[in-house]
Amino acid sequence: MNSDWYILRTRLGSWFSRLMAMTAKELIQFGRDTLLLFAIVYLFVFDTYMAGNITMQLNKAVVVVHDADHSAASRELIYRFRQPYFKLGGEVLDNHAGQRLLDQGRALVVLDIPPDFAHDIKKGTSVDVQVQVDASNAVLGFLASSYTAQIIGQYGFDQALTSLGIDERALENVPMVRNEYRVWYNPNQKDTWFMPISELLVVITIMGIMLPAAAAVREKERGTIEQLLVSPLTPIQILLSKVIAMTVVILLGTAMSLFFVLHGVFAVPMKGSLILFFAVTTIYSFTTAGLGLYIATLSRNLAQAALLAILVLMPMIFLSGAWTPPEAMPMGLRQAMYISPLFYFIEMGYAILLKGAGLDILWDSLLGLALLGGLIFGFGVWRFRRQFK
Amino acid sequence: MNSRRIFAVAYKEWREIVRDRLFLSLAFVVPVSLMLIFGYGINLDVEHIPFAVVDHDKSALSRDYLHRYIDSRYFAYQGDLASEREIGPLLADSRIRLAIIIPPRFEENLMAGRSVAIQTLIDGTFTFRTSSSKGYVIAINAAFNSELLGNYISQRLGIPLETAREMAQPVTAELRYMYNQEIKSVWSIATVLMMFVLMITPPFLTALGVVREKENGSIYNIYASTVTRGEFLIGKLAPYVGISILNILILWLMVARLFGAPFKGDPLFFFLASVIYVICTTGIGLLVSLLVRTQVAAMMMTVVVTVVPSVLYSGLLVPIASMDPAGQFEAHLFPAMYYTDIILGSFLKGVGMEQLWGKVLALLIYAIVLWTASFLMFHKRPKS
């Protein structure tokens, strides 16, 4: 009994020590490639930093005006197009000139204020202000038209109140609904909080698929896999060591990015448990490693592996829910989002870091990721082992 | 330069590509599938925002107010909540992204001619979605207010409702969307995707193709041969440029036919500009391949210099005009942005050479710099 236990223990011990030796070999090999290291550090640190400087808000969009009225009223409207959203780009003499500025991309919005603008407002008849918006970029076009409509609507409302002789103090006694907004989790809607997190999660995904795939295909391409196969290592050890080594690299990179860039530079509030975040990242990293290993079994050289990785990566990134809300997706693609591991990772990443959510809220997403991860990783391992038979 | 030797190198590379069936098919499958997935998949229109309601008033007027959200296609009603306490967990779990709280005596106060404050809670995690939702809420609220004000004027001044409504809304905005009449994000995205796909695939093909020779050692055949470095680079890359030119035509056809984006510009101009762009992106791959020794490093470096900037700095998702100066400066460093302008100009705006020559020139300079740098960095007698 006792000796059985002893044998088992030594076997397990040597199994683990072999696994660790292989993992160490992977890490050493990785560390010797200076440019590869540079690329990894760049992606985790500088890239997330650069992403933080990008904003999706309307920022000083150029508005040009064709003012046919030149009255105090028209000027008041024009001056409401202010920074940060808008910037006045001057006046044009006719609509044609405005059109040309739009064509050249030098203006985003052209306002056309009709003659008799002030006169008609005073009389109480409705005036139309023509607005042309460059919508070739859907995001900008949408924001610009939305803000323009708000500004003009508010202006009209104020004019109506003035002509009725209601001033601001009497506003309490006008029946109207004042909508008070509160934006949660990111009160000032800082893109410096949104963008770096999304970028970090995407970088983790890119690494998580490409590094294990490359580590596995490289041995095949160079022929060193034959050496490993005649060694006392089992296929599982060969494969696990690669996955573990790459996961270590990813976790280190994540920690650097999280502490130096997200927390250090952008002061992203780390509301939730960091242990939970790293645990989720580890599970996710194993999931993507499964995908990477599967890619490795399909390809004979790295060029093939890289193209296959892109084919898997890009849909994952765009179906992740960071850019495109799942609610607005057409049927079919929406279902496809639920089988993308990045969807769960994004959901949980933001929830932990910004919302401070814990396991009590995230258990279902975590379960989804774990199930999906187990399935994908198992499949990758099965395929990888099969090619040695 | 000896054209026979260039041809020989190109032919050797071509045979190698053709024999690697998986690689050859991926060289065409990847661009097409990226186009398909994104063209149908990216929908930046913010719609069906899930929201919940806490209605403390439960009056006819509060229902009327809330129904303006419930019936809108921008919002998806998820039900009534009994109290504010239930909102927190739902928002944290992303089951709802917005909640509206109507205070008690909402109807009573409005009927008595007093203003009422309601509360809207918005999930601020995804910032673009937040500002869109806020825009919709403000618009719906403003429409409701101007109706209320119209009724109020009509009662106070004793004038017909029609006139009163007009007085309540003396200025209206008539919005016209240029270039993309229905703000279809599919148009603006499918066109820009051409830039994206042609930015990513050529460098990968090139970088890995060249580094493979370095890593396998087969490059020593070249070092030992009579082929000069210029001949080698041109011959080696010609097949990849050829594949990418074929991809230009395929993608162009997809954008125009499949996604129905109108092509208003000059086809010849657009084709030539695209070829210059492809030569440029191939050059990026070439430069990467000369910097690194291993294919893994080539792969990651290509990600660094192509995938990331073309997502962030090309105007695909984030408009460049709205970046801060640092971001705009970085955007100008990548060729993607110039080509994006050429695509949008040619497809949606119908402007040609006279407006876009500057961008083409920028691409050309970019291509020349990349190829010259690669030429200077490539040696037939490597140091180590």
C-alpha cells in the first residue's frame, strides 16, 4: 500500500518535473527572441496606451454656416455650435460653397439659415433650418446630426419661451419634463477608460491564439517535433507546456498593462477583484490556446497558421460586443456572438474593472466561458494528439 | 537589373505558393471572408437598447410618456421594476443598459402646470453606445416637452392647438445626410473594409514568405547565386503583389455588387491608387521581414504594425477627425488613412484625381521610402 503510494508519487513527480522542464524550455526560447519580446511589450503597454488617446466622441467637428438672415437671432443660434463638440468654420456665401467644403472633407455640417429667420420666429410661424451632414462615416454622421438636432431643438424651445414671456425663474411653472441623467460606471464617459480595456482584451486574444499556434507549428516546420516525440515526453506534456508558458507570458503582459497603463496612466478604477480578473484571464487564455492548437494541427507552416489565425481572430474581435452592441445584431450573428469566447471575456472584463461586479453577478458568464473553454481546449488537445498517431 | 533573373525568382516563388495549396487558397479566402463577416456583422447603429422602467406614478400620462420609449425601435422594453434598488444588479449584469425612473405625482404636477424632474440612469461602459442612447432619450424627451408646451400655450392664450404647437416649436431642423443618405453603416464600413483587408493580408503574406527562407536557410541559395538584391526583392514580392491586385478586384466587386455601395468616381484612378496602396502594404511586410529572424517574431511584428493601427487609426471604427492632435498625428503616420480617404472619395463622394492627388502622392512617397529602406537593409552578406 505504502509502496504503491510512493511509486505513484514519484511518477507524478517526474511527470510534473518534465512538464516544468519543457515549460522552462519554451520560456527560454521565447526570451531569446528580442524582437518578439519587443512586439509583446509593445502590444501590451504602448498599444493600450495609444488606444487610450483615441476618442469616439464628436470633437470639434467643423460647422460652416450659410446665414441668409444676418440677424441677432441667427447669430445666437450659430454661436450655440460650440466646443467641445463643434467648431465654427466660418461662413459661406452660398450653398454651393458649403457643398464643396463637404466634398473635400473640410466641414462636417453645413447650416443653412433662411432669410426672414428672425422675422418668422417673432411672428410665431415655424422656420426650417436646413442642415447637411457628411454621413460617410456613420459614427460621426450620427453624432453630428444628433447634437445638431438637440441644439436647434433647444434653441427653438428657448425662443418659444421668450416670445411667451416666460423667463428662467418662471420655468418651474411651465409643464415640462426635465430629464436628469446619471451615467453610471463611467460618469464622464471617458474614452480613456473604455478604449484601453477593450484594447487589452483584444491583445490578450491575439496573443492567446497566435503564440500557442506558432509555438506548436514551429516545431513541426523545423522538424524538432521528432526529437520531442522520441523523448520520454507524452504529447500532452509537449502541448501543456506550450500552453502554460504562453499563458504565463500573457498574464505577465496583462499585469504590466493593467498596473502601468490602465491604472497608472489612465486611472481606470479597478473596482472589482483583481484575483477574479486574473482567474478569468487564465481560463480565457486556455480557451484561446485550444483554438491556437487546433490551427496548428491544420497547418504545416507558419504562413498558413498566421492566415488561419487571422481568419479566426478578426470575426472574434468584431463579434465581441465591444464595438457592436449584441442587441443591434441581426439574428444569426447574435447567436454567433454567444459562441465567441471573447464576448464573455469582454462582458466580464468590463464588469469586473468598471462595474465592480463579483461572482454573484458574473457566475453565468463565467460558466459560459468555462464550458466553451473546456470544449474548445479539449477539442484542440484531441486534434493535436491525434496527429501523432 | 536583369529581367530574366527577376522572372526566374518570381517564377520560383509562384511555384512555391501554388504548391502550398492551403496557403494559396487562404490568400484569397481570408480577404473574402473578412469582407463577408464584417460587411454583414458590423452594425454600429445603436438600436434595441434594453431598458427597464420604475414608474412610481402609474398614471395615464406616465404610461403615455414611457410608451414613447417602448414603441421606439431604438429601445427594447424589458419590463417594470418595483423599486430603484433592482436597477443596480441589472445594469451591472448588462441585462439592461438604461433605466427610467418616474417620480410619484408625475401626472398631477404636469396637469397643474408645474415642471417635473425624472431620472434616467445610463450604463457608461461602452462610451459610443452611451452617447447614442443619451441622444435618443433627449430627442424623445424634447418631442414630449414641445407637445406639452403646445397644449399649455393653447390653454393659456385660448388659441387653436395647431397654432399653439407651431408656436411651441418655432425652429425645426431639416437634416439631410450627404453621401450616405440613410446613414447606413454598412456602406461606410464595407468601403473602408477594403482598406482594412488590403492592409492586413499583403504584409502577412510577404513577411512570412521572406522570413521562411531566412529561417529555413534556403536564403543561402540566393546569397550564393548571381541574383542581385534588387532583383531578388522585386522577383520575390511580385507574386504577392499580383495576388493582392487580384484581391483588389474581388473586393471591389463585392463592395459594389454585394453591399450595393455606389461607385461614383473614376475606375482607372481608383484602380491605380489601389495598386500603389498594395505595393505600400507589401513593402511594410518586406521591411518587417528584414528586421526579424524568426517567423513567430515576423507574425507578431506584423500584428503590431498593421492590424492594430488599421483598426485604430484608419477611420474604420473611430473617425480620425474626432481624435486629439496626438492621435491625428499617429494616424497620419500610417498609409491606411490616406487610402481610406481615396476609397470614400471614389465610392461615396464621386471625387477624383483633382481632389485626391495629395493622398495618392502620400501613398507613393510611403511606398518609395519603404522599398528603398528595405533595399538598403537587405544584404547578401549578412553580418552573423
